[in-house]
Amino acid sequence: MQCKFYAIANVLLVSVLGLRFAGADDGPTSPSIDRATKMEVIQVSKDKKGFVLHPSGERFVPWGHNYASVDILKRLEEDPARVQREFEEMKQSGTTVARIHPELPRILDKPDVASEKGIAGIQQLLAIAEKTGIYLKITGLANYTIADRPEWYDKLTDDDRWRAQAFFWETIARTCKDSPAVFAYDLVNEPAAAGKPEDGWYSGRMGDVEFCQRLSLNAGKRTGDEIFRAWIARMVQSIRAQDSSHMITMGLLPFPTAYQSSAEELDFVSPHLYPKTGKVAEELALLKKFAWDKPIVIGETFPLSCSPEDLREFLLKSRGVAAGWIGHWPDESPAALMELKQSGKATIQNAIWLAWVELFRELGPSMQSE
């Protein structure tokens, strides 16, 4: 995760200049939720350029959001009605996929002991997804909130940590294997292969959270590529022992050369790309470097360092290279954001979020068309 949108207003200032609220006051008409729709398993298309539903063979386009990226299971526990409501709001805005980040400390009580409460939370999320018709991209091993990290986990050696991570994925896959609402298992968010013991396991700090992890603190003579290959193979094996149906990917930093040769066992690739103002062409060129004969789903994007107009250009021009796009869902409802706008009480942060939601609604039909 390259940013924590809910708490960091200063990074949003990058795209303030020239920002305007998009869309009309009432917003576009949203599609209704078809609760009778039967969800099908999603597979890579035969041409390896996109996705299809199985068994119907109909084309499927991932178009959605990262949702509650910090502590989703806590939100679900404290206010399940809110999670249900926000999934319905996402569906009404045209969302087909939600990327969620269930935290490792809520899934594992010990390296080899799963939390019954955490498993129940995952089952609740699957039920909500099935009810609303939104597929889940389940990101694993989230240990973002520094204060919540279990001491036992960070004391593990490389081998024991990998064993615990494999058990995490075994637990998730066993819980999710029979649900049609799983789009894919997303192995980990933006990993680095290795670091020194003094570096610690985590990086990418934003306030009280860190979004990136290192896979090893004892690389020895292994190259980064060798570490990535061995780790991915281990996690894939753990998932496939429980679930042979759902796809597997990994959230990638925008460094294609670091990941390319180790991505062979992934069903599709999922880079995180945030265009910069006036540099849409450069971001499109970077996107093309992830074309590895697999579908590409941009796992994170947002007008963080550019205007909504720049992001619109990037998204539209990325069609034909990318096969799916996932932004970020705001912590406040679109209706609340619109009320703030109409009352003149909206902050800059509110404005950026509303502009993104409006852009998402506007572009949905174009991004999902042939």
C-alpha cells in the first residue's frame, strides 16, 4: 500500500492545484443490486489478456476499490451493518471487485493455530460479498498497524516465519475455497525480497502503520529473485493444497525488473501505479513493462499525485494493456461527501475523494466495454 488515505491529508495536497469537483450535484444514476445474480468462478481467458466467468464464459472486468485497508475485521466486528451498507454503496457505484486486507494477527493466534473469531470474520465477509455480488481480492499477511503486531511473529526466523505465513494462507484458502465470491488471493502487499536484521521486517511507514514487508532478513548467498521464487512457490503450494479453483496474484511495487522472473506461478500480475501530474505517458510506459504474457490488474491507483483529469487519461489509455483497475473507497459515503460539497463544508481531502468516486462512476461503462 503506497499510502494511507484516511489519515494523511498532507500527501493529498500534491493534487490540489486545479482540482475541481467532478460530476453534477445529484451524481449519475447507479445500477441497482441484482441479488438474484449467481456468482461464477473467475478464470484467466484463453488468450491470457483478461478474465472470464466459469462456466458461462462471459467476459469479466475487475473494476473496484481497496476497501478498509487497515483493520477490516475490526470494522466488521464493531459495525457489521456499516460494512454491509458500504458494500452496497460500492456495488451501486459500479464496483465488481473489492480488495480487502484481513490482518494476520486476527487470523493466527499462534504460528500454527488459527483464530476461530478471525475465520468467522472471513466467513462474514464472504457472505456480504456473495449477497452484494462483489468479488473479493484477498490480500494476505497484512500486519500494518504497528501497535497490533504479535511479538511472537516478528521473533520468528526466516524459515519459521515462512511456515507461519504458509499456514495463514492454508487457513484462508480452506475457509474460502467453496465461495464463488473470491476473485483472487493476493499473496502480500508490495514485498521486498530481503533486508538486514537491523532493517527489520517492515518498511513503507505512514504514521502508525507500515504497509510493506521483507521476506527475509537472512538472505545469505540467495539473490532477491531466488528468494521471491522460493517464497511464492511455498505460498502457492499452501493455497493449492486447499483450493485449486481461485486465482493467485501478488501486489507489486512499480519495479518490474524486481519481480518479473519470479512471477511465473502467479495467474496474473497486479502492479500499483499512481500517475504523476503531466507524466501520464511515463506511467503508461511503466505499465507496459509488466506485460509478461499474463493479464494485468492495476491493484492500486488514485489521483494522489495528479489531478482527476490526468488519472482519467491514464485509465482510458491503459485499456488494452491492463485488464482491471482497483482504486480506493473513501471512509465517508459518497452521499455524505456530496452533502459536504453542497453545504460548502468540504475539505480538500473530501474534494479529492468525491472527485475519485465521480470519476469511477463516470468511467465504469467505458472501462468495462469491449
